[in-house]
Amino acid sequence: METQKEKTTIVLFSGDLDKAIAAFIIANGAAAYDHDVTIFFTFWGLNTMRKDEIVDVKKGFLERAFGKMMPRGAKKLGLSKMNMMGMGPEMIKHVMKKHNALSLPQLIELAQEQGVKLVACTMTMDLLGLKQEELLDGMEYAGVAAYLGDATQAKVNLFI
């Protein structure tokens, strides 16, 4: 009889660099231990998965305004503490590189390679005016019911 894989789910609500790094370290660790892993990106956490470049999509005034105010991608996130007008994230990135730790973009790539399910919250996308074309390739799109379907079967459920 085949044993069923353990499941881990993470809701990434925060758009802070340090919290996104933690979420992806946990996700990659769980995947390395052969867990089925889902990260559900909602509200500010969705900014982690935005493409770095501007994507030309049709938007209304408020949607364009939100898009300009929010960080575009993993390389642009600020820190939850000690952001220091953008110097904090650069200092953290420097220290991580010095200690041979993977950067957030590298952690995202590793998660994709390990088959971590990356799910964008469609309701949040509608609210913030984000389009699928603006998010990284390989994302899935679903609402809270799909996340809950994964979470009810998981032993580990984290909200970051």
C-alpha cells in the first residue's frame, strides 16, 4: 500500500522581503522532505510573484495607481523592520550573499523546480487590478475554496 505524501500549505499575505524569504525557505524545506507544498499568495504577498518588468495590460485608473504603488517583484520588496528607506533590503541581500544563502528569486526558482504549487488568489488580483500576464509564469489561479481544499488535508498550515 502506497503511503500518502504529507501536505504543507502556506498563505503568504505579507509583501515583506524577510517574510517572503522565510515562506520560501519553509516551502523548499518541506518539498525537500517530499511534502506536497502549496503557497497561496494573497494581498501584499502577491507582489512577490509580480514580474520585474512592466507588462502592458489594459487597466482602469485605480488599477494602474495600485500597480504603481506596489513593489514589482521579489527584487523590490522592503523589510518588515529596519527598511531604512530601502537600505535595509540591500544590507540583508549583501549578508545573505556573503553567507552563500539563496536570494528570494533563487528560492522561488527552486520552489518551482521542486514542484511547489504557487497559487495566486483571484479575488485579490481583481481587487488590486493585477492581471495574470503580470505574474511569473507557472502560477496557478484560484480562490480561497481551492486553498482550503489543500489546507484541510495538510498537517502544516502557516500564515505569513
